[in-house]
Amino acid sequence: MIKNLIPAAAVFVLIVSAYPQQQRKTNFVAISPNVSINSIVRKAANVVPSPRQLAWQKMEFTAFVHFTVNTFTDKEWGDGTEPESVFNPSAFDARQWARVCKSAGMKQIIVTAKHHDGFCLWPSKYTEHSVKNSPWRNGKGDVLKDVSEACREYGLKFGVYLSPWDRHEPTYGDSPKYNAYFRNQLTELLTNYGEVDEVWFDGACGEGPNGKRQVYDFESYYKLIRKLQPQAVIAIMGPDVRWVGTESGYGRKTEWSVLPVSQQARDKIAADSQNDIAFLPLGDMTNEDLGSRDKLAKASALVWYPAEVDVSIRPGWFYHASQDSKVKTAEKLVDIYYSSVGRNSLLLLNLPPDRRGLINEHDIKSLMGMREILDKTFNENLVANATVTAGSAEKGCAPSKIIDGKFDTYWAAKDGVSSAEIVFVLDGEKQFDRAMLQEHIPTGQRIEKFKLDAWQDGHWKQFTEGTTVGYKRLLRFPAVKTQKVRLTIQQSRTNPTLAEFGLFKSPDW
């Protein structure tokens, strides 16, 4: 697929930083030499997302749209020699894309403005290899314009994917010239289409038409984005959001958003302390364990760096008629949702338009089936009217705030308390088979281990358990019937918080 990432040890990202660290919550914190693991763990518990990272996390579910000459040549990767004339969608309708995504509960559309083939979906003045030389709308069309306007009309956020690898552009491989070319195109995308909420880079770095490889100046790309669209998150090969490590749609069962940073990285941040950003390697972001106590013990600094899970609704990332019968089922998409959004990650689901320029009917059927299942499951929170008690509560953070439906209000145990019990007495006996927990991540990610018990036959009986929570944790288990539920937070990095808790019943089909 598109990622073909640069070797993991060479992955470079930018970290928003303020150094030396002040006594305030931030998404980066330095670790002094020779401090205890307990001190490091407590610092990790107080690293928090930046405002742009928090806004990104709250979206939960977004759309990727892969659309280019490959759609018409029936390829996954173009080689840059495709004539502009092949791009000619017969019924292109960005508003249809937006309607479908909105109905599915998605919050943003990211468009492949330029894939590895180098063909631009907007009339770039820096290349002839674009829609301006295609027969579509007599060369007067602009996919990015239509999609950005449709997103605003339907209340969706708008993002762009711009491939650094370009198999068409002659300057690719002449690093200074191509980096200037790339920045020029990036400037077009960031100044001509209103607010851009996410800029998505992958790490593919193959040969160009001249047989040469390019050295990407990511630092200059990031600085340009921060200047022109400061609210935009920079994803995957970027400072704000990382790739989860697979394209299966499944995140880790233990997913930490707070990750360790090396001494080399910390020194680079210190050297660049007068800038908004610092350029540094974070190492391999695809390991199963990224943020455990064992990993933190070796950290010279800590950073908030959350995971995005990308997957296509089809086997391929571009539309192929031969895959119409291979679209993921609604049930499969629901399983992916629980295993991505439900594991402290954001789900980026690819919906490739067909040769008409429309989201295909087969894809829509599965997507809407997914939405129906999720809506029926989460329509009623069975603890909404419960009585809630906790063994410990910080002043102003009453346990009742866990079920008030507001993410910005939360329960917190008292400082120094790293385990806690919360009991929910429901307004009558209820049956449920799904649970939802949300930490108040503006305070930090803290919970390491928890379990849930039901009061049955005069004693507590465990029915599920988990490790990390983060922004959202969803759990599935055999149906339980009870009037009383106990949540035990068994281990936390410091006093735990919960913004929301829910019990739900999936639909019987």
C-alpha cells in the first residue's frame, strides 16, 4: 500500500516543545538523569495532548479517499507515465462523498491530492501532470475545491494526503529542487482551500523517473504547515500522530499515547528550544510495546504521540471493479471499529471512489450496515440513571460526573491514590454485553489495569477486564444481567480519572 515506510529506525518526526519544562501540563516533558522509575511514571501520567491532538482524537472515525489515475488504469501504484487523459470521472460528486461519510458518522475526509504517480487532483501551476490537462470538465475541474466545499457544507473536517514520492516529476532525486517543488505544491493546498485539519504523509521513498532517490526535507515541510495551517495535525511521517503499525484495522490491546524519547532526541529539542518545533528520531513506532513501564525506564523524555489505524474497506486502496464482491462486511467493519476506536486509536477508513467519481454502492451498503449496528448498540447507556459511588474522589470530581454525558467533566481519585473502586447501582436489573470507558486525557493517560464485576447470587463475579483506556476503551463480552456493577481500577500511574463510563446491549439479529 501507500506506506512502504522508511526503515523504522530512521523515522523522523517533529515534537512541539517548550524547554526547559515549566510546571504546567504539556505534550512533552524532559526526564532528569538518575531519577527513579516511580518519578518517571508519575511524569508520564501528566503528559497530555496538545489542543490539535485532542481535537483530532475526538473525531474517532474519519475517511480516507484514494482517487487518481490508478482508478482508471486499474492499478494500485501508478508509475508516473499515465497520460492525463485517462482521468475522466463520468459523474464526479464530492457532495455524495460528504453525504455518505456524514451518514456513516465520520468526522473528516482526507483526499489523496497527489499519490506516487505524481498526478495532481488540483490544477497545480507547478506541473502539467494534473486535472488541468485532463478531459474532465474540459480541464477546468478541481477535486480539492469540490471536496473542501462539500466538507464545509456537511460539517466535516478536511484533510490532504500529499505523497513525497513522485514518479513523474523530473526534479525528484535532485533533493534541493524537488523539496522546493514539494513545498510549492504544499503551499497551494494549504492556502487555496480554506481550513485544512490534517496533513498526511507516508514514508514511501522509491526512485523517480531519473532513477534517483530523494532526500525529503521533512523539517521544512512541517514548518510550512505550522505557518500556514497551525491547527492542522501532521500525521504518520509527522509530529502529531503516528501509524499504529499495520493496515489491518486492528490496534494494540494495550495502547499508550505517551511514549519515551531518547537522549539524542532530548538534546535536539534542547538545542532548538527557541523554535516551536524540534526535529528528531523517535525510533521504531511499530513494536507491540511502546509505552510500558519497562520502556519508560529508559526514557530521557516523554511525548504524547497517539495512534491512527488506517485500513481500506476493500482489499485494495483504489477502486477495482473486480473487488466489488470483496468489500468488508458490516460485521467486519464493526469488529474493526471495536479494535481501533475501542483501543485508544482513531480509525481512518478508506472509501475509494469508482470510475464515475462516486463512493460505490457496495461500499455504501457495508458502511451503512456498520452504522446501523453501532447506533443500535450505543443508542442507550444503561448506566445513565445509576447511583455512582467511589472509594476515593478528588474535590470537585464527583463520581456522578462519570455518567453525565460530558467528556469535559470527570471523576478523579485523590492524589496519591493509584487504585480505586467505583460501584454503579442501576435503576433496575439490566442486560448488557458491551462496556465503554474514557479517561479524561486532558489530565493525562493513567490507567494500566482494570476489571469489571457484576453482583450476582450474593457476590461479585468478574465479567471482563482490560489494560489501557486512554481516550476510549470498548469491551465486548457474553451478556451479563445484574443491577449492580463494580469497576476496579487495579493499577494506575497516579490518581486515575474517568470522564465517561457506559454499559450497552448489542442488537439481537
